[in-house]
Amino acid sequence: MEQRSPWIVYANFVSDLALGLEADAVLERWATQAPRKVWLLQAGDVLVSPVPVGRAFTSYALDLLGVPGDSVSVVHVPSRGGTAMAEALRHAGLMGPLRALLADRDGAALLPTALDASSVALAAELGVPVAPYTEVGAAAAALDVTSRLNTKTGFRQVAGELGIRLPRGCACPRSRLDEVVPRRLAASGRAVLKPDRSAGGHGMRFVSPSDAWWSGIDQEGLGGAEGLWVVEEWLDVAHSVSIQMEVGPQGVRPVFNGEMRTVDGVFAGYVSPLAGERADAAAELEQWGASLGDHLASGGYAGPFSIDAVITRDGTLLATESNIRRTATTTPQVMVDRLARSAGLDEPPVWLLDNGRTVLAYDFETAASRVGAAGVGWNRDTGEGVVLYADAPGDGRSWRYGIIGARHDRVLELEARLADVMDFG
């Protein structure tokens, strides 16, 4: 990675940007992914995490990156249900220790997972800018466009203006779902319901005329009594794809693209870059990303964003949502890039993310030892291998992994070998 000033890597998964804070159970589950932010660290950085970060995992990741373990710091912020992470940090009395760490880090900047009002306020309180902005005021000015484009309705409105192709559908408040859903079902036989502010497939449901689609729809975290919903046509989806872009000083640029692995519409894994007939979608995705990036830049936004889309069985590409934040693939891609550079690879490698469930429970050291002993772990000399990119799961069995290789068939071959090594059930 490039030389830079120190970062406070602020893993604020508990944020109202992608989902309401009232859905604290969902947000707390997402927060367990925070340890993977270790892959962003360089010497001098501080990781602020909503969950403990295991020492074995930290040592493993920093060793692969070539970062001295004593050159970084980790601050654990105990969760406080229903409140943003900044408030939990203050409540835990950690502002003083965090300021003490910053005293030795000239030029430090806050790098939040989600650019929200609470993270901007925290940066102002600490007296540091929000990366990649040079001053807090610039980050604050981008909050409006960030908030709007992280909703389904906000994206549909802007996408329509920019000529980005969308599924047929409309937005309505909860009180009108009783009339809108039957109308959509009558028109296309099936429908897709999405809470306006959600992520990772949370709250999305696929319904048919015989389904009791209203059952449980008023539960917490799904929009509330008058929250907005999007009702769209059901699509015969062949592939779920995405493109990751970045708004920077030199303009808008593509970073990577790939195909999502999903289970019942929920993100489960990723393969990058797009291959085969899916690769034909890359150019149009990039055009859409450039248009949306220009719109974001005009609203003051800088940083990463993505567009999710689907390819139907008849080959039609349609966009489904935008994510104006760091997503489940952003940090792993940085990990892949750093490891590839350390191996001196001339071309960006193929990589995939997924998870598997072992028959027996392992601690992190045991899992890493199994991978290493079998000869499938990341090898800097060959430029390929398996990386356990997240900390040990709470149950010791649900392991997230990344695989890097020169070709798509090679990473799939390594994935099959990993399943045997880890004894995935």
C-alpha cells in the first residue's frame, strides 16, 4: 500500500447508515466481522473494533502483511445496544485512551466503515479529519448524498435520472403495501419486497400470490409502521454481480468487479473478476459506476462505493442497489492487493470469498495450522493460496476464507482442497 499518515481504522458496523439502529441484533451480528479490518493496518495505525480481536488472528494477518505486531494498536469498544459505536466508545470511557494513542500519531485520520453523522462528530471531537477528506467539514457536507444513496428509494430515483436500468417497481410507505403488493403480484405473478434502508439482503422477501407476505413485516428493523418499502417485479436471476468504484482526487475509477454468491438472495461469497458470459456485463457496470460516481462527487462524496446488479436468464443486466460505504468485499480486496504486491505479481489475481462449516470446532491457531500443514495456505513464492481472512468464529465452526490464484479454475481447485483440509460438513 502507499505511504500515508496513520489511520484510526474505525469499524463502525453499528451505524444507522445501512440499517436502523433499532435493528441492533442484526447490527451486532454484522459487527463480528470487524476483526477483518486488521488487513487495512500499516505501522502506526489504530484499529477501533466493536468486538475483541483475537491475538492469534492478528499475529497471523500482520505476519502475512509484513507489519510488525508492536507497531499497531487495537481498541475494543464494548457494544451498547441501540446506540452508534461513537456513543458506546464515550460510554466506555475510551475517549481518553484513544486521545493518548493519537498524541504520538501526527496527521492521523479517522477511516470509518460507514460515513455517518456519529463518525463525523467523533472525528471533530478528536480533532482529526475523516479519510480521505482533508477536513471534517468536507466529510460532513457529504452526509446528505451518502445517506440518500444508501437507501433503495434514493438509488432508484438517481439511477432513473442517470439512465441506469432498473427492475420495474415503485416505493411506498408500509401503510400502502396492502394495495401495492397485490397489484404487483397481479402484474407479474411474483414480487420482491425490500425495506428502504437495509443491507446484505436483510428484510428482503420473495412472495407469490399465495404467500402471507405481511407476516412479520412490522418487526423491528424492517422500516416501522410508516417506513418506506420498495416493491419490484420478480426476476429470473442467473447471476448476481457488482462493481466497486472509488471517487478520488483524480476522478472516478473502477477498482474491481465480481459475482456474488448468494443464498436466498443474501450475500454469502464473492468471486472476482467477472468471467465467462458474466464478463460482458463489466463494461456497462463501469459506465453506470462512472455516472453514479460523478453524481456522488457533485454531492461532495469521496471514497469507495459499489453498485449491485443481476443478470437475468435472458441476459439482461439490471441494477438493484448502491452501497456508499465499505462493503463486505472492500477490505478483503485490499488484503488481496497487498498480498499480491508482496508476491510481486504482475497481474491482478483471481480471488474468491466464502465460508464453510467444519464438523469439529477449532480455535484460530488450529485452523491456521491445518491449512498450513496441508500446503494450501497463502504462499508468497507461488502467489496463491488460502487466507483465513476473518477471526475465529464464535462457534469455532463457521469459517470465512479467501482464496487467491492466477485463474478461476485454480481458485476453485484450491477451494475443493480446503473443504477436505478443514472437513467442511
